[in-house]
Amino acid sequence: MTIAPDKTVSPPPDRSRPRPTWTATATSGVLPLVVKIVLLGLAAALAVSVTPALVRSGSWVFLGGVWAIVVVLLAVYATKRAVPLKYLVPGTLFLVVFVVYPILMTAQLSATNYGDGTRNTKEATVARIIGASAVQVPDAPSYTLAVGTTGSVDTGPFTFFLVDEATGDAYAGDDEGLTPLDADEVTITDGTVTEAPGYTLLTRSEINDAGQAGGELEGFTVPAGDNSVIRQQGFSAIELTSPLVYDEATDTITNTETGVEYTPQRNQNGDRSYFTAEDGTRLSDQSWGENVGFANYVRAFTDPAISRDFVGILVWTLVFAVGSVGSTFALGLFLATVLNDPRMRFQRLYRSLLLLPYAIPGFISLLIWSGFWNRDFGLVNDLLGLDVNWFGDTTLARIAILLTNLWMGFPYMFLVCTGALQSIPSDLKEAASLDGANGFTQFRKVILPLLLVAVAPLLVASFAFNFNNFNAIQLLTEGGPFSPENPTAGGTDILISYTYRLAFGTAAQQIGFASAISVLLFILTGLLAAAQFRATRSLEDVN
Amino acid sequence: MRRITSTVAMMAGVTLLAAACSGGGGSTSAEESPSSSAAAEPSASESAPPVRGDEELVIWTDALKLDAVRAVADQFAEDNGITVGVQAIVNTRTDFITANAAGNGPDVVVGAHDWIGQLVQNGAIDPLQLSAADLGGYAENAIQAVTYDGQIYGLPYGVEALGLYCNKAYAPDTYASLDDVIAAGQAAVDAGQVETSLNVAQGDVGDAYHMQPILTSMGGYLFGQNPDGTYNPEDLGLASPGGLAAAQKIFDLGEQGSNVLRRSISGDNSIALFAEGRAACLISGPWALADVREGLGEDGYTLQPIPGFAGQQPAQPFLGAQAFYVAANGQNKTFAQEFVTNGVNNAEGMTTMYELANLPPALTEVRQSIAADNPDFEVFAQAADNGNPMPAVPAMAEVWAPLGQAYSAIIGGADPASTMQQAQDTIAAAIAAS
Amino acid sequence: MSTVAPATGTAGAATSTRRPGRGGDGVDPSRAAVRRRRWWKEVGWRHVVGIIAVVYALVPVVYLLSASVNPIGSVVSTDLFPTRVSLGNYADLFNNPSRPFARWFLNTLVIAVVVVVAQLFASSLAAYAFSRFRFTGRRGGLLTLLLIQLFPQFLAAVALYQMFTGIGEVAPAIGLDTLPGYILVMMGGALGQVWLIKGFFDSIPVELDEAAKIDGAGHAQVFFQVILPLVRPILATTGLLVFVGVFGEFILASIFLRETEIKTVAVGLYGVLDADRSNNLGWFAAASVIVSIPVVLLFQYLQKYIVGGITAGAVKG
């Protein structure tokens, strides 16, 4: 549709335009062509330049993505066909790479138990558990460390030159074991070996570099006692022993000192396992990453805490979202209509001042406002002479949130409505006035429908934004007030703040579960938005 | 520590965001990529702009400790002829876990000891092997705080615990019981001299950290302790007789009672109200000192360890230790280990930390050397001596929010016994399910 | 009203430029009273509404200004109108090396400008296609677009983090902790303004492009030389929306930008406030005030486009 079906609305299209503009550019289409070729060439060159690195690191998904983009660009821009695509591709590429793909990855994460305690693989976890159980051998000496090599400082082979900090005795250590050195075999300065004939001694930076992940010195140990090794710690060395032994065949970790055996056991949530003794004692809080299929979704639907509170929270979430959109739109539209009058002076000033709440970044406003509602020391009670504990009562807290959100949101609506009102040709308003419509009828019958068409998508987007407006809740009330019977669901919790508290508590992250919740919220938001569109039929109009 | 509430505020939002590593499914590729990227590095770093992590030692901390950490790190860099980078990270703990797992984290991280449980759970930090001589130099319960599963994971540099500030004009004495403190404060309130008698930051969602002295004085506890001093998350003491007595006490002091405890007093205004002379007394930590001195003058306030209620147990605030940790997946482990076990593990380093981070020192030698000059810190150090280390077990994550909410509800007039029981049941269920 | 309407344009303008109620100039006093009543009825009440709205909008802003000049800078010491005034907080903004506010501000401006230009360009291109071409999947595409936009990008932050960790290994210049990398993430919203712009395109008569095409213009020329100049108002409006959005974006920035020197104001400010909320309010407020200035200036500059409306655009174009 068009807002202005009448030709008189816009000036006659082309009479005032000089024709040569078109013909000139149309015939001299060389420049656009050159630009096009250069840009396409650049894209291809970029893809070529990153390919070796991607092949080296085996990032096949990444590689495929990069070349897919190049192919799409070539197919769309090197030909004369598919004109709409030429306009859609730039934005769509960004959307696909930085929104759609992450959404898909989120869906994939939702089938895992990824989170606190499950970030590592099982092998890494076992290694960490055993490594963390290593303790210094009682009464074993500690040594100062120098590292020497007969070969290269990067690749070794390396030898530890150790000096017992207590006795001053010097030793050489390699993967064979420890060899005592006579005083004349090496030079010792300030308790550290500083010269060893036949060896190049590494500088501290070289020791550090060789000990980096993948370096030859990483994990270098010198066998010492029966079950102990000498290992580097900074520029010292210590003798360590671990009581734990892992048997891969039986998947059991055994404590050789106590004889207790630990095997993996599922937890109550069913999303991870721990090495657990028969009496239920866990060896460690560390678990490991696994694919858990639909377990996170099952939990979301069967957790009694979630199902108990869900309906109430959903209703308030809808009230909050609708209320926020409705109130900001109503106020914004009202102000836009009132102030958008050619007879008024100071319109620019009004607009500029009314925009100020919007000019302050949202999280700043929320942090400032959260203090305003304090009962004893807040600005609201202070200015209005009230003694109301706003955040102590569910209804009041909800009102406070809506009022805060109104303040934050109305300038946006005001701006949008002003823009939309401006785009409605004044001829149309005057025509309506001539037809005998009075101010309000004119507004309702002529302006409002046109305006709604223009802003309906925005209202839906605003609804969706507020539906998941985590910050507004978290920074104002943190979901509170909480009733004593139910510390998990607060009076002002909306779905997103509530589920994230469930998923994360205060610190323990359950990314897999949270991803499942994200996916469910996404679906729910989409369904609601679709329903709204159906109701407003704005799409049909727009077509 | 006082930032618990505000941190919690953003935590849920940011933690989830800030979490990532090599994915739940794909496992082995994580091991391959570091080496291959290391191989590709020389060519890449020539043309690319400077990227974080170029330095030979990278340390993460929060904005408050930045200057102090930078000072000791620069000294270490000079001694070893290397470069260091110190970065202030907003969500240090969660970002560190995330980045470390993804292999682009720092070599050393600085933070509170109650992080240890979560860090160990994620395999993010390595245990330290310190000699008995090294350990002996530190306050015993600071070492206990950084000990987890029998290993020492952090090198403590400062201790924090709550103390009792009073405005000399209204509550000039040293008090033997909280009852006396409150009586003095209420007298000042009744006389219209101040607005509040004893500020305990709670806010609308509660604050279990600041309420801990009151809970313990009435005989309540969070987790029972095993014979070796470690915490047992299966023994919850909120609904114990002592815990219920504490709940009743909080109710009596709350908005339905004497209105000493109020939800309108929160971490945002508690200290400022006192520093402006609008509150008679304040329960807070060493972080409030600068404000209080500025607001009330050097001689305008008194400071003492928090006394218990008359005829009850002593009040035991939480002890928090601030410490250095060696990252498990750091690039430069050797320098990281050397920095933590030797670079700052001495009187000079710890003195620098004390001077710039402004915390009571954990190293006894430094504590003694400053006791005369800084008696306030000595009070806090004593308060820390009386305190119990804040539990570092991951189960603690399940405690803060429900317990804080329960406190807030009781202050607002909810039934104390059933509310406390509810909180305990909720916490127990969450711990059991994890 | 209906009879008045056509004439208001001139009559109203005339009254409002002269102060009503002055009487004077030998005009009949009763006529002046009538005129004043009419002014109140048609224009004056609008000012009353406007002033009330301005007060509502400004109280928190005044509080922020007051906090920013409060030398103590704590929450409870700040009143709506300051009792003590000092510019110390503002001075500290630019003198504190551990909080390089100027640097953060510059970073944010750079990001905002790049993202605004790129997003508007991509959005207008797509809006043009949706508005002017009929192709299969058009309706579905529009709906899908809306649906995808409904997904808060921060919910996928974990996935984005993993993705950029991988990108950083191959191309460090656009990895984590780089401004280009963060800009790329923000470009995920490249089509965020399509709906709004398309609505505006729809209101431009198709006859305009058809006439141009008859004159020999290609589709690209129609877009760049006929349509784009006409839609300046909506570009100005959406540009401002995107600009503000970039300034306020905190959650993704806090994950992507860690190095002190490359933070945005949102991350930097939050870090400062989080470190000590009750004390740093003054500093925080001063920074907030400065941060708001570009938006205000931008709005001042764009007002003529936003307010100009489509017909003005057509005449000028």
C-alpha cells in the first residue's frame, strides 16, 4: 500500500529533474563495474589469504563458511540476475554469520551439559584430579633450578641442574633420574647453577618459553622416589607424589593410601557424573562435558519448581511487556501529537529536552532509578512526600518497574511517532479537515491507521524486547520481593530473569540448561509475535 | 565482598554470557588448536595489531586492585627482564573461567578465596607447593581459607572481615555487646541526632554476608565443620536452634520490631549514610575506612571487632582472603609460578600490596610492622582472626541468594522460624541436585 | 474547528510569534482576549503538556547532573539540587590513568559511527528490495527477519564467544578483545532497521521510481539517487536509534572487550560503579553526562531531517 495514493501529495515526479543525470550514469557504467570487480576481488583475495591458516588449524567449518560467502557474493554480484538478492545479501550475510549461526550453536549447546564443572573433557578431568592430589614428599628437599641443554634451547634435550636449598648439594636430573654432581662439575652462584661445561644454560625467558603449552619442557619431570617425581615450579623444583591412580579399563580412580575406589556416578539432575566412592563421597567437584540429548529440555518441563511458578510468571511477563509497550507508546504518541503542531513555538527545544532520557544509556538509567525507589533515602518518596516501600511489595514493585520503563521508553516512541507523523503528508490532514472531520476524529480515522502501519513492526519488536528485558528487572529489583515460601521466584521476575536464576543460581553456571531455556524462550517469543501480527493484520496491509 | 549484592545483580546476566570453551561436544580439537596457533603465531603477530597476551606474564584483577598488582608485577618484570600486562576485568571470576577454558586467559589471576571452589571445579587453577617456612609467615586462617581439598591454591595477600564502626559523637564507647551498641544508637535516633542506629547492609534481596555476625552470635551457622576444619555442605545450620534464634532476633530488630534492621539500608547507601554522620554505627569492612575517615575525620569514629549479643556466642564474621592464583591453562606457567611463589611471596611485595590495595595484610611480618601506624587495620586483622573463612565450596553458590532473601523477608515481617526453615530446605535441595 | 483548520497555518503562526495577551498596539482589548483564549485553546495547552512532560523527563537527568557536580559523590549525599558544586568529578574523568575515560569514549564513538553507517546501509538496501521488488519468499523473508531479530543476541553470547575465539586464532585482528571483532558482532543487527525503513519506503509513491526508470535509470540509480535522498528522515531516526543502542550495549561488550584501553564506555563505567557503587556515583554521573552529549548533539543535528518530513525531502531532492 502507499500512504499517499493521491498524486498531488508528492510533486510531479520527473519534470523538475534533468534527464541527462540518468543517461549520463547509465552509459558511463564503467565506474560501478570497476568498483564491483575490485570489491569481489578483495573478498576472494581475503578468502584465499586466510585459507592456509584455516587448513593448518583444521577449522573446516570456518573454511567452508568463508568460501561459501565468496561463492554467494560471486553468484549474486557477478551476474545480472537475482536483482533483489543484490540488495538483500549484504545484511543477510551478517545476520546469518553473527545471529543465525550462534543461535544454531546455542541449540547445539542445549544438548550438552556444558557449564561449571563440565568444561573439560573426561581425560583432562582425570588428569586434573590426579594432578591436584599431588603433594610434596614429606621431608624431601626443595631445589633451585637451572635448565641446561646440549642441543637447542627450544627443543632440548634438557637437563635440570638442581641445588638443594638446604645443603647446597648439586644434582643433574633428566628423564633417567637424579645424578649427584661434584662441586667442581658446575659453577654455583647464589645457590643456583650458573655454568655447566658442555651445556648451554637457558635464560629465564627461554625456560618459560620451552615450558609453554606444546613446548618440549612442558610436563618435564625427573623420576625420584618409588612413586614420586621432581617437577619444576617457577624457577625452583620440588618432589611430588600422588596417592591416586586411574585405571582406564575399569574407569576407576583408586587412592593407593586408603584403598578407596571411586567410579563415575550420575547426579540427581541427571546431567553429569562424578567420581564417587561406594559410601557416596565424591572424590572431587570436577565433572566433564557430555552430550545429554534432550535431558535439559526434559528438566525444563518436569522440574517441579519451574512448573509451579511458570504460569504466574508468564502472566506478569506478558503484563510487563504489554504494559511497557502500551504505556510508552501511548505517552510517546500523545506527546508527539500534541507537540507536532506547526503553530507551536519551541518545538525543537521540547523535542531536545524530551529526548534526554533516551540519550542516557539504559543501564545507567536503571542503576540511577533503582536508588530512586528506596523507601527512606529515595528521590521518589522524597519528592512526593510518601513513605512507601516500593520494592517491598509485589504490586508496588511492579508499578515502580513499569513507571521506570515508561520513563526510559517514551522518548523512543515519541521520536518514532514524531517521525511517522511528519511523514504523513499535511495535505492529507488538511483534506480530512476539509471533509469536516474534527480534530479527534481526524486523528483516529486518518492519522492513527497510517501511523500504526508505520510503527506496528516497531511495537512488536518493542514487545519482544521487553518480553526479554532482563536488565530492567535485574538492575531494578533483582526479581524481588521474594516471599518466604518461595525464594526461587520473585514478585517481579519475568521469564528470562527467573529462568536464569534457576539455571545459574548466583554463580554455578549451567550453560547447557540455560541454552535450552534460551531456545524455549526464543520459540515462545516468536509464537507470541506471530500471534500479534495475525491480530493486527499489519502484514496484510503492508503487502 | 560488599559487592556481593551488586555483583549478584549482574552475575546471572553476565555469567551465562561469559562462559565458553571448546564446546561440550567436540573434545579433542581443543588440544590441537593451541599448538597449531602457536605455530602460526610468528607470521600473524608481525602484521596484526597488538593483541592481549603478548606479554610474558599476563595478570587479571579487578579495577580496585589494579594499581597494587601493577606495582608488584612491574617489580617482578624488572627483576626478570620481562614484560608484564595487568588487566582490570569487570567480571574477573567468570571471565577468567571462560577465557582459561578457551585457552586465551591470563597466567595469574587475583581474587577472593571463596572463588577457589568454582575455579577448582572448572580445573582453572593449579595447586601451589609452598614450604612450611613460607606458610608459617602467614596468618593461620588466611592459609586455611586458601586451602581446598587439602591443597593450597592461592597466595593470600590481604584479609577482610567485618568490624563495627561507631560515630564518636553518638556512640563513643567500646562495646561489649551488640545490645549496648543498638541501645546507644537508638538513643541517638530518639534524640533526632541520626536517622539510623546500626547500619547492616541488606537491601530488598538481603545480604547473607553482612548478617553473618548476627547469625553466629545467636548460635546459627551455615555449614557444619569437619574435624579438620573443612566445611560439610550436608550439615546445614540455618534451621538449627541457634539459627532459629537468630531469625527471631532479626525479626525483633526488623521493621515490625525495633526498626534497627531495614530493607532500605543497602550496600548502596549503608557506608555513605554513616560517613555523612546520619547513622550512629555501621557494620562494614576495611573498604569503608577511607570514606569514614573522610566523612567523619580521623578522630570522629571508633572501630572495634563486632561484639556478640549479651549472654550469647561471640559474633563471627566471615573471613575473606584475597589471593594470587596460577592459571591452569596459562601461556607462561613458569613465570606465573615464579611470580606467585617467589615474586610476591615476601615482605616487600606484600607491603606494596598492603599500601596500594589498602587491605589488612595476610603476612604476619607486614601486619606487625604496620600495626602501630595503622591501628584500624589491626582491628580488622583481629576481626579476621575471630572470623571463619567464608566457605569456598561450590555449594556456597546455592546459599547466598535464598539466605539473603530469607533475611530480607524476615526483616520485613515474615514469620522467622518458617522462613528460615524454607531457606534451609531450598538450599539443601539445590545442593543435593547438583 | 473544521472551518478554522485551513486558516490555522497562518493565523496560528501569526499569534504565536507575537506574545498573546500583550494587548497593545491599539488593538481592541476584547479582540485580544478572544485571541488569547484561542491561543490557549489551540496552542497554549500544548505548552502546558509539554512542560509537564519535560519536568517528568528531566527530574532524573537533573539528579544525574547534581550527582556529577557533588564533590562527595555518594548516593545519599546527592539531592536533586546540589548543595556543593565542584567540577572535580569531571576533571577526574580525564586525569585518572586507570580509568581512561577519554579513550573509552573515543572507542565507543568509533564503534557507533561504523555500526550506524553499516547497519543503515545494509538495512536500506534490504528495505528497498522488500519494498520495491516482488519475489518468492518475500513475505516469508520479512517474517523470518522479524523472528530472528526477536532473539536477543546476548542469549547466544556463549556461542559468539566460542566463535570469536576460533576467529581470533586465524585472524587476530578481528578476534576477541579487538574493536573490529566487536563491531562485527554488532553487525549481526545489520538488518535490524529493515522494518522501519521499509515502512517508510512504502509511503513513497512508486510513481517516482517508475518515472525515473522510464527516463532510463537502472535499479541501482533509482535506489541511490531517487529513494535514498527521500528517506533521510527515517535514516536520521533509525540512525539515532542504532547510535543509542551501541552506546548502551553492555553485556556483549563486557565479554568481548577486556583490555582497559579498548573498552567501551558502557563496560568501563559499569566496572567503575561495580567496584564501589556508593562512592563512585559522582564519577559515574559525570561520565554519564558526557556520554549523553553526542546523542543530544546528534539529535539536534538530525532534527531537521526527522522533522523535515517526506515532502520537504522531495522538494529538496
